[in-house]
Amino acid sequence: MTTLDRLRHFSLPAGNDPRIDLEVSRAWNSLGDFKQMDVALAGAVRNAETDGAQLLLARARNQQCFVWRFLGEQQKAINGCREAQRIYSAAGDRGGEADTLRLLADVISDSDVPGAMLFYQQSLSVQREIGHLSGQAIVLNELAIQYSTRGDHTDAKKFFRQARAIFQQLGNRVSATGMMINIGHELGSEGRLEEARKMYQRTSDDAVALGNKDIEGLATVDIAQLDQSEGNLDHAQLLFQQARELFTAVDDKAQLTNAINGLGEIVMLKGDFDTAQKLFEDALAVRQSAYQTVPAAETQLDLALISLEKSAATAELEAGVRQAVDVFRHDKAIDDEAVSTALLARILLSRGKAAEALAMAQHATLLSTKADVSARLSAAVNIARIHQATDQTIGTQVLANLKSTIAQARKLGYFETELQGRLTLAEIEMKSGAPTRGRIDLDAVRKDATNRGFTVIARKAASNNG
């Protein structure tokens, strides 16, 4: 930064060379500060236009596309990418055009998955033709994210590892460090929580050493989510707050909503529905304004859960969850689709549509076979809850499936899911002629939930044991 600032004091036109601003932007990028990148890139655009330097203008517009995506300015990002693509294409710069196609795919990936996948494939094809290694690694990473979202974790892990190997080969420490986040996600999707935690902690340590607050924030959110799954709510809440501060410091609005939404889920589990609703509404407003359709639908599900806890289900609530299910189906977000379909079954049941609820539960069962471990276990508990409320006599297979789900959740460390499963099992026992066993189990659930801060589950256990 100091060296670049000295260059600005050269006599004109050298002092106004747009490459100075582009390098300043790169420096801020290594620190994960998007607000400062935006300022530097605005200067690069002005100076490139003044000089008539079209390729430098394209590079600046390309990077503005990248920055505006993270600042939640989707339409500005699309426009920036389109202008950069036009300039690169006219100049015959295939590398620049390929990189811009990848960025354009990034921008629309939350709202148009098929379109994004097409742009990624086009970009990767060109990057391979021209032998651009870093370009290949970046596209491989983005393709892996899309495969992971669709539930194809085998291909996701393969592409993530290929991308990280290339970044390591090139000595790109920032990108190689960030890649560990994604590998950790795939480990978590397989229920390998301890391995995922080690990967996230290693990422966080490396990010601190690099001075990159954005990657540190990403790792912090992931560790917080593991704490939440494992029942360590207080520590998860502390980490989500730390991540919120990190993302705020670098103005990464896209990731800031993940921290806010995570805080909302923690306080919801603790029984503070009003605070949770406010946090979810804050996250939803940003996600909708940035056209993040899948993340926005995820927040809508959290809001639906609060509504279901506070009062009876309404036609409006059912319509909202159906809309979220449609979003997940369209964007092939299989984990979210499985969980949301099981939730929809609960809402249908609450509205007195027992037959439709059972049919939806069966569909959720089918979807969950393709989902990751966490989503599959969560959906299985919800499905058992539907049967518990609708079947006069619980079938042995339903009971066996529920007990297996509880055992697997306990073995893998998904404490919240285990608690929900134990609560459902105790309710079944109370209904099916084993009230003594049911009361004992309900009391155990209440104690364990209280000790870990799961106030809502504790209240349900106490109420059902009334």
C-alpha cells in the first residue's frame, strides 16, 4: 500500500495510471475488505475511461462485478460483468472473457442455477483450452459448490481438492486457505463433524495469520454451526456474534446474513422468539434485496418455524413454505428441499390435512435419501412426528426408524436432532400404552434440554409430561 501510494505522486499521466488503483484493489482483496476495494475500483474506472484504456477498463469492471456481488448490488454486478465481457470479446481476450463468464455465473448462482452452471462450464472449457491454471481452479471451486448444493458430495469433494491442489501449486495462500472451508463442508455433510471442526479451526488460524477477516469469519460461522448441532448453544452464539463483527468490518453483506441468521436460530432454540424473528427479518431483507433466492428461502423457513411454535398454522404459512420448497426444487438444493418438505408435512398436519401430510412425509422420506447426513436425520425426526400425530397405532418400522435415527444422531454428535428424536419417541410411548416409560423419557429430555439451553424443547417435554 505504501509503495502504491508513492506511485500516485508521480507526475501525470503516470500518477493517474489505472493499474495503480487495480493493484490497490488487489491488496484490499487479500485483506477481505470489499468496501475499500469498491473505492479503489471506482478510481480505476475513472482513470481507464480518461485514458481510453479499454482492457484496463474491462479488468476494473470485472472486479467491480466481483465486489458488488458481495456488497449486495446484484444488478450493478451483472451490468459490470456484461460490460467487461463485451470489451474482452471485442479485443479477443479469451482469458478475460472466461473469467468474466465465471463471475457472471457467481452473481446469478443464487437465483438461476441452470444459467450459472452453463456459464461455469463455458468458462472452464476456455480456461482449459488456454492453459490458465488459476482460472481453472476458481471455476472448479464454484462448480463444486453447485454440486454440493445439489447433494452430489462425491463430485464436490473431487473438484474442491483439484482446485486446492492448483492454488497450492501456484502459491496462492489466500485461495488455498479458503478452499479448506469448502472441504470442511463436505466432511460435515458426511457426518464427520470432528474432522470438519479441525479443518475449520485450521482455516481460521491460517486466515488470522494472513490478516484475512473475511475467511476468518467464514470459518467462525462454520464452527458456530457445528457447536449448534452438537448442543453448545452459548458458545455458538458467541461465535456467530464474532463472525457478525468480522463481516461487518469488511462490509461482506452476503456473508453477514449467515451470521445474523445463525444468531436468530440460537435465540429461537433458547425460546426468545421475538428477538429471533427480528434477526431473521433483518437477514431476509438483505437476502431478498441481493436476489439470494435460496438463502432467502432458508430464512423464510426459520420464520415459518417461529410461526408454528407461536400459534396454529395458517393458509398463509402453508403457502409461504410451499414457495420455499419450490425455490429449493428449482435450484436443486436437495438438503433444503428435504427438510422443508418435512416441515410442510408438519404444517399440513397442524391444519387438519392428515392424508396430505402423510403423503408429503413420504415424499420427504424419498428426498432425504439423497440429502446429507444432517438434513436426512432432521427430516427423519419430522417424518416420525407426522406418524406419531396421525397413526392410531405406530408401525414397528416407523418406531425402528426413529430409534435408528436417534442412535445415529447420538453417535455422530447431532445433539439437537437427538433431542428432537427422543422427544418424539417419548410422545409415541405416551400414546401407545407405555406411559411410565414415556414419562421417564420425557423427564430425561427436559433435563438434558434445560442443561444445554434448549428451552423450547424443554418446555415441550414438560408440557407433554403434564
